[in-house]
Amino acid sequence: MRSSRPLPQALVPKGGRPSRRSATLLVAAASGVALAACSSVGSSSSAQQSGGNEVGATAQSVKQGGTLDIALSAEPDRLDPTLARSLYSRYVFNAMCEKLYDLDRNVTIVPQLAAALPRTSPDGKTVIIKLRTGIKFADGTPFDAAAVKTSLERHLTAKESARVSDLGPMDSVEATDPTTVTIKLKAPFAPLTAALSDRAGMIMSPKQLKAKGDDFGSDPVCVGPFKFAKRVPQNSIELVKDPNYYDAANVHLDKLVYNIIGDASIRAANLRSGEAQVADTVSTEDVDQLKADPNLSVLASPSLGYQGLTFNVGNADGVGTPPKPGSEPFAKDKRVRQAFDYAIDRTQLVKTVFSGLFDPACGPISPASSFSSEAAQACRPHDPAKAKQLLQQAGVPVPYRLSMLTSNTPDSLQFAQALQAQVKEGGFDLKIEPVEFTSLLDLQDQGKFQAVQIGWSGRPDPDGNISTFVATGGSQNVAGYSNPKVDGLLQKARESQDVNQRKTLYGQVQTVLADDAPLVYVYRQRNLTGVSKKVSGVQVFPDGIIRVARAGFTQ
């Protein structure tokens, strides 16, 4: 899982912006999460305990220039904020596509390209956002309200947009003046500010959107410390420092290179050899060895997200099309999916596959969230006999054969094989179908799967972990799931500004989801990131993102 960076003083523009304290006071209830930020695994370093990663050096001691090599565990999908869906694209976006809002190390929403937190009308249907001034896109064109309007409208209307659910009941966007955006909503929408702190809040250059159209992702242009340079598919992505960036004086590196290395052991080897200075998703098997290396640190942060399985219950014609209930037993009979849930021993899986460093999970809401409740954390016990009983009641042959897509990385395969062995006792013959990660995304979108093992890096507002995936018509509802009761509860939660009421509603949602079991949640990982001590300023917070834009090599 990943996370968000604090607002260092370097981000305050000439003329200033609201204080971090005032931003925290205004949005503390909106984020709804109280999670510690990153620290080094087993470290007692005061810098790392406080949530930042200075890796043994102060921010003032970095050199100017140099290339930072980052080893990524999977290839990012399209570098288009409207269309992108993977965590790995968020890594790259963080260095080149700033948002209206960001998260700090406490997962509190703070302004980024916006000048202040939104002002909302008493009826909750009008939202006014003031923008910062004097900012340019990487192509030199001005950032203003018209640019924000262009990007938000594209998020809402693009054919393959993955942002429609993120923006909820947004009805219209107006550039009231060059520094003011007015959003009209069809209904109140509590998660809006949180949504604008992720890809829905990334603002793209209107000039480049006009020039590239649907192919924007091949040469993206945004506002950020770095700008896109080139991409070699299945190999690497390069970004270079953007001289047009409003805070370029505090960007130390010349270049970022994201190298795609699916094998965790190779990423770890590259860290040790110095070929990479940062590596995401450190394998739990490599943690102790990397910690023992005097030249490396292993950073950890808790996760807002989850890992689990999604069943194809109604995705016949592709995500975004009307659901059509499937005819196979796993799709039409929830007892088969419930049986799979009973067949899983989460505690044992976490212990054997992840050395006990991760946590069992049974739902989409982190226990650390202020929206968590007893109902949200309810979990089926491991009961293989009950699993077999449900399969027999469903009238299916036992063992019941089920295929599962999974990423072809060694860690994913190890988990899939452990799951395969475990559910066998509960009456399942699980066939593992490993594919490259971006192919997995395509296949699940197209509905060409029975079950898929995949996770979500998490969002600060629970709506971002739930509605997109299970609300009817959700932009990432690859399950093809549809339940009017769930839709109604989610809508009430979206419209409410009362944290306690929303907590109750999300508990009720989870009760229904646990019964229908279109998704089976299995574990909640920690973000484990390897970093060379030659580098200062790398940050890893609970939103799942490695932040390197203001990193630098130590003197």
C-alpha cells in the first residue's frame, strides 16, 4: 500500500497559502483516517518514527542533480489521469501531475494546486474552489480555472473514463473567473474533496489535450516537479526536471527513471548493488536481509487498501456496460462465493506467505479509519467443513473447479499457490492463470475471467474503496455486481456530512457485501519500500504512493 506526502515549506508559493494547521482543522473529519505515516521497519530513528524518511540525512544536505533509479514491481498502465487505474501509474503521476488537493503524512487533505479547501453551500450542492496563481504547465501554458474545467469535464465524459464514479453526482463545472472554479452537484457529495486529492484532481494541459486527444497518455503534460520524457513499454519510464515548475528551485534531481522489474528478488539485488536507489513492494522474504545492509533502509507504512479476490458475477460485456447475471454457479449462487470465503484461513496465509508482516482483512475499510465499526470488520471464520456443506447445498460437484487470474510476479504466484492449497480443503479446485499485470487489467475490464486476485491501494474516504467497485455502474465494478440496497446505502453515505451516520451506513453496506460476496477480502498489506541511504527525502505514506519528487542524493 502507499501514501501521501506532507506539505513542506518549499510548497508554499510566493504570496502564501492557507497554513497546514488551518487545512488540518478544516478537513480532519473529511479524511476519516488516523494512521501513522512511514517508518523504517524495526528502526528507532527519530526521523523515521516521526513519519518521514530522511534516510540518515537532512533535507539541507542533498546535492543538486543526478538520476534516481526506481525499481517498480509492475508496469504502469496508461499515463492519462482520466483513464489510468493502477497504483503504478500513481507513482509516476506523483512526480509530474499535481492535483487540486493532496494528502499529508497524517492522511489529512490539504491544498496543492488549489489555494484553499473548497467552500460548500448550505445545501451541499455548490462547491467553490479557489486556485493558486502564477503556475504553468510543463508546456509553458498557464494553469487556470479554464484548465480545471477542461480536465474535470473530460473525466466526466471520456468514453473509457475511470473517474466518473470518483466525481459522483457532478452536474457542471464553471470557470467563474481565472482563479475560481464553481462545481454544481445534483446531490450533496461528501467524498468530493478526497476524490480531488487523487487522479480525479489531476489537471492536464488543455493545449496538449487538444493536440493528443485520446492519445494524451503517450505524451502527458501536467503541472509537476518533473515532466514526461520517454517510455519504453514493459521496460522503463523517464521523467526530467521541469524548469517551468513553480517550485523548481527545490527540486534537486535532474531525472527519474522508473524501471519495471517484476521479480522482488531482482529488485532487492538491484538495491544492494546500487543499480536502483528505491524499490517498491519489497518482499517480506527480503525484509530482514535488506534491514541488515548498512547502506539501505526499509520503510513501512500501514495501508488504506486491501488485497483479495473479485468474482465475475455479471460482467458479460465489459466494465461500464449493464450487468448481466452470470449463468455459472459461482456467479449465480452466492453460496459458492460464501463457501470460498469460509475456505480461507486469513491468519495462516498472512503468517506463512508474508511472515506475519501483513494483517488479515475482511472488508474494504481499514480498522484505523474513523469510519470503521464492528460491522465493517466482521469476518467469516475459517471453516472448510462449512464450505463443503454450502457447495453441496448449491448442487455443484465437489471439488468445484474455479479459475483465478493473478499477476505473474513471484510474490503474487506464491500467494495464489498458498491460497490454492488452502481452499482445496474446503472443496475447491482452484486453477491459477498468471498473466502480466497490464494484461490482467484488460482481461478483468473485458469480463474475461471467473475470479481475479487483485487489490486496491486505498483512499482516505471509504467511498473511494467501495462505490467504484460495487455500486451499479461503478467505473471499476469489474465484478458486474448490482444490488439496489447497496446502491441506496452508498448514496445516503455520500450525501451525509455526519461521520457517525456514515460509519453506520458503511457497516450496513459491508454486511450486505459479506452476504453477497462479490469480492472476498483477504489481507491488508503494509507498504514496504527499500531505499538507499545515499538518498534523502523519499516518503511513503498510507495512500500507497512512493514520493520521490523532492528527493536528492546526499552530500
